[in-house]
Amino acid sequence: MLSFFEASLTQLSIHRVGNKALDEHYILSEQPLTLQDELLQKLLMQYFLTPFEKVNEVYRLSHNSGERELNELYHFVHLFFEGELDFHSMSQQVTKHLYESSSHPKIKAGEVYVVQFEEVQLEGERLRGVGIFKSETKETYLKVYPEHGAFKVDYEEEAINIHKLDKGCLIVDTEKEEGYKVLAVDQTNRQNEAVYWKDDFMQVTVRNDSFHQTGNLMQVCKAFVNEKLEEAFEMEKADKIDLLNRSAAYFKEKEVFQLDEFTEEVLGNPAAITMFRDYKANFEEMHDLTIGDGFEISGQAVKKESKIFKSILKLDKNFHVYIHGKREYIEKGFDEERGKHFYKLYFDQES
């Protein structure tokens, strides 16, 4: 999703935020940090941007009122991108906003890094971006080094592991009318206090593009086959796998998803089609999203979600049968003499 092979870090300001609920304060630096060491720049680039290489979700900055301009993060970053606010002043305002969002008593204090990047590549475009990162977790490191024909051991406390970014977001200067393209990571909290990063500080919503519509619809298909159909009809395992294979094949072979076409080609059964439409509607309501009845199919999403469409028929602990198609070439039966079930497979040649 994100590539920073040719990217550069052009400006960096570091501040610190405490927990407002605990009467901890924020500390703002007076000026940006000047980086002379090229190795340090590379390490910081690795620390800040590597976690985003595996991020697929693209967000938009938004506001629950519907007025995006009321989103403080959008407001200050937008002023910077438009040249109406200098970088360091923007970083100070963003840090103050983060402090105001840190009202849960379990939120940890930490350093805030606001960074300007050039030439970051996202979805084929090379653009500038603003990154906001927070380090909350500190570690102790051992240092071993030679001295006078022997080795010495020392340590450094309260150090940062550059392979473990706690929180971060990257706002890329494109599609400002929709709330920019935004990537986000939060690798420290999974409890209620974690929502402050995306919900309170960033106020983002998932971009409902072809990638997400494709991925969401494929998840609906898998859940429908494994849960609803199995509950409503008596289906053999091979039949379920065949249906999942046909669903996956539809997304791989087509360029555009059409609900009527999909249900006729893959499901066929009128009762199953009605159940699928109801299941899709309930899924949308439960997850507060909208999946269109027609949209362009994202090849990237198909590649990602195809991993969940397992085509393995597991028989006790003795056999695993991989089924890729041709359901009519598989027969299931029961051997009365042995008292065991069996599958009969038809094929032209083995390899």
C-alpha cells in the first residue's frame, strides 16, 4: 500500500503530551529539530513509516456533525498544506489537540513527533504528507562493546525500540475535498482507551471505495455460506467448499460486481438468493457501512480476501483434500462393511 523507497524526511518537530485527566501537562518545543546525521534520518524513516507498509485501510478525516472543517486535525493540516500555517506552528496546534483528546485515565504520556515527508508513494501517486506519531513504551537495552582486550556490558534505560511504533497516522496531500487519504496504526492498546487515537484525535472514517466494498462483500459471502446456509440447508462440506470456490472465482474473473448477476451465477437457488440479500442488509446495518449492489472489483482486495476462502476438505487426521472446482467429480458415500464414509474422486491424470 505505502512505499517510501524514494521518500525523504524534510521537517521534524518533537513535543510531549501528558494525560489531561491526570493533570499532566504538555510541553511544546520552541523550534523544529535539525537533523544532520544521515543514518539517524534513515532510522527515523524506518521507525515512522515501516508499520504502514502492511496497512490496507485508507481513512478520511471527518466529523460527526458532517462538517469536516470542524475536525481540528483536518483544520490545522489543511492550513499547512495550503501554505497558510508554518510547519512548526501546525505541529504545536496538533499536539495541543492531541492533549485535549487524551482524557481517558489509562492513556499514557509520551513524545509526539510531527513530520513532513516528501515523495511518499501511496496508490501509485508520489505526494507529500504529514505524519503524527506518538511513543509511549520505553525499554531497556544492553550494550556490549570491546575494551582493553575484554568486553564491557552497559545498558540504556527509557530507550525507544525503532521496530515498535506505538501510534501513528499519515495524512497525504491528495483528495482534500474528501478528507485526504489517511493511514493509521495503533499497536499498544486494544481496550476502550484505545479509541481516542482514531475516534477522538483523528476522527476518521473508512474510505468506502472499491477495495473496501470488495473486501466487505467477500467477507459477507464467506460468513453467509458458513453460517446462514449451513443453518438453513443440509450441506455437505464439499458443497460448501464448491460454493466458496465459485464465489471467489466470480471476484477473480469479473471486473465489476453486480448483485443480481452474482446471486444468479453463484447461488442460483431463489430461496438462497433471498436469504443472501437479507444477510447482506443485516451485515451492513450491524457494521454501520454500505456495500453497493454494483461496484468495480478491486484486484488487491480479492488477493487479500481470497486467503479466507479455504478449499481444504479435512478427513479425520489422515487426509486433506484440496478442492479447486468441478464438484461433479466428487462423490460421497458410506461403506457398510467398514462402517466408514468415503469420497470418490474422478480425474484424468495425476501429477
